[in-house]
Amino acid sequence: MQPWLIPTIYAATSITAGFLLPRLEAKFVAHSLNLSTSSAQAYLSAVASGMMALTGIVFSIAFVLVQFNAIVYSPRLVVWFARDRLLFHSLGMFVATFMYSLATLAWIDRSGIEGVPLISAATVAVMLVASVLMLSQLVQRLNNLQITRVLQILGDTGRDVIRSTYGSPQRSAAGQADEGHRQTPPDSFALVVRHRETPQAVTSIDVQRLVACARMIDGVILLECAVGDTLLLGTTILRVHGKAPADVEKQLRTSVHLGEQRTFEQDPKFALRLLVDIAIKALSPAINDPTTAVQAIDQIEDLLRRLAACDLEACRAFDENGILRVIYQMPTWEDYLALAFDEIRQFGSTSIQVIRRLRAALVQLAGCVGRERVSSVRAYLDHLDSSIERSGFDPQDRAAAHIEDRQGLGLSRRQEESNASPDRRTDQIGRTTS
């Protein structure tokens, strides 16, 4: 459901209830509220006027806070915060309370009708209480804009995406397929599907549906795009090797889901991208907050540790008979490593705190990744050390930057290596991880 439909449904429901409920109550319910007409009108008028004033104040503050924090953290977080469904449910409840109060107010003291409708007045009171609860939840949600909560939410989202992306049966089967079934991709293709619309981002890919299509035509589908790519006019989406009947192109197009912007679905890179954006924004001269960058590296390192335990090479999907059907694109370990650390290393090259935290992250990663990936981590650590040697630090700062510290500037956990040379420490890391 589109978010804008939520307050629309609330408003339509309140208008319908305000039109029907007082009439049904006047016809079938004999009891009325023991309250004077003037008091009831004052009560309903206060609720209606108060709800509109509250709506304007609350949402003005909410959007200002969202915009401010999104500018400070990352512009890509604007939509993430602004599309929070609680925001739309709160708006819908506030508008519904206002409109139903007006409808009940209009029914009081009509010609030929005496008393105050009991059920309608009680409904207004219940909606008012629900609005207060919505307001409290909305204020609590605004607390999530604190930097610690933002980083934690992004980290949790990234962990969920990694679990769903690399833990699904389809992808596990692709990674565990017998080597004898790993056919070579075909050189000739019967159908090439290209993008025909305005620029759009690939939000997700239905691999299982593509496998079914490839099995139906007894062919192989090669995806040329990956989740997170932006497709332009004429960009190749996929290639089909097989019979490729005329009606299969529509099914293939609907298997690649497009949107105006990237989403977290099937895209662990997007969570890393937002965490890196926050880190490098904090390292900008306008903000100059390296501690926030260190906190972002905490979440980034955790995501990389989880990715290190996944089969990142599972880029082929097979049908139930073990026949290759779909070849898709996924990031490699080196892609994740570069995305996570390159920009932070570049923008944080003048911060000893950031450099020490990066060294600690790389040293810890070198100790938990497999043998096939440890060489990439060691090469990146060597690159970081060479960057320190080329930096403008004086000898004392350069020596301090070579010490790995999980707090950046807090606790040097490798005290026994503090006085060792960078080359010697790198050799020791290589020996312990080999």
C-alpha cells in the first residue's frame, strides 16, 4: 500500500462514520448523553480545533527534524525517515478525529432532535485517546534520529538483508551445486531485453521466477544488471539463450523489479553505503566529528564479519534437476571491502582516531575471514599503512596512527606491539592469519 493512502483511508472512514453513525444512533438508540447541548458543543469544538493545531505543530517539527538530520547524516535518509508508516498513521488518526468531531458537532441540536448522541460522543473521546497514544509513539520515534539509534537501525537492517539475501534456499542451492553442473555460459543469445523507460534503479530480482522462465524455454538467462544499478535508456537488463517465444519478454521484465531509488531489499551494499555516507559526512570540514565515523565503523565491521561467513560466489541458480538456468551478478568480497573502507580511509586520512579504528577493524577481519579472503584484507592493511607513512603526520603521530584501537582514541589493545615497526606488525598479522 502506498503511504499516502493511509491518511486517505482514515479520512474516508471518518467521513462515512460521521454521516451514518449519528443517524443510526438517533433511530435505534434511545439513550443520550447526560450533558447540555452547549457543553457538548464546546467539548466537540475544542477537540476539533485542538486536533488541527496539534497536527500542524507536530508535523512541522517532525519534518524539520527529519530534514535537518538527513542533511547531517545523508540525503538518502530523507525518504527513509519521511516514509515511516507511523507518521502517516498519526496524520490519519489526527485528521479522522478532527473530521468525526465536526460531523458529531453538526448533528447536535438539529431540528427535532433532542439530547447529545451517546455513542458518537464516546467515539470522539476514544479517538482522542488514540490520537494521544499516536502522538507519544511519534515522539518516541523521533528519538530514533539520534546518531546512535540511526547507526543501530542501519546496522540491524543490513544484518536482516544479509540474512535474507545469502541465507535463502535459492542462493544456497546455487552455491552448493555440484561442480559438474556448472556449465559455461553460452556465447550466443536468442533474446536481449533492454530498458526502455526513464532512469530507474533495480530494487530486487525474482531469481526463482527467472529460473521458472528459463526452465520453460529450456534455456539460460544471463542478468547484465545487479540490484542497486541504475538502468538508463538502452541499458541491457538480461540476455536469454534458448527458444525465447514472443510472450516471454514480459515475464522476464516483471521479474526485475524497478523503482525510483535503491532499497534495502536484496541489497546489503545499500546499508553499507548509508553507513559510509554518515561516516564521511561526519569527517567533512563543516562537521568535523570523527567520533561519529568511528561509531559507523563499528557497524560496518560487524556487517563485514557477517558477509565473510557467506558464500559470496553463489551467482548461479539451478533448477530442481541441477541444470544451470540463471547467472546473476553479486558483489565480491573485494567489492564489499572497498565500499566499506575506501572513502572513510580517504576522508579520514587526517584523523588519527579514524585511522586507528580502521586498523583495528582490518586486523580483526584478518583473524576471522577464510584463507581465500585474508590476502585481500592484508593487502588493504598494507595500503592503509603506506597511506600513514605518506601522510603529513609527524613521527609521533605516525607511530600513534599505526596502533589499532577499537575506540579510535581510547584503549590500545595491542600494547606488546606498540613499539614494533609497521612492517613487523604487518608480518605478525600475516603469520597469525595464514
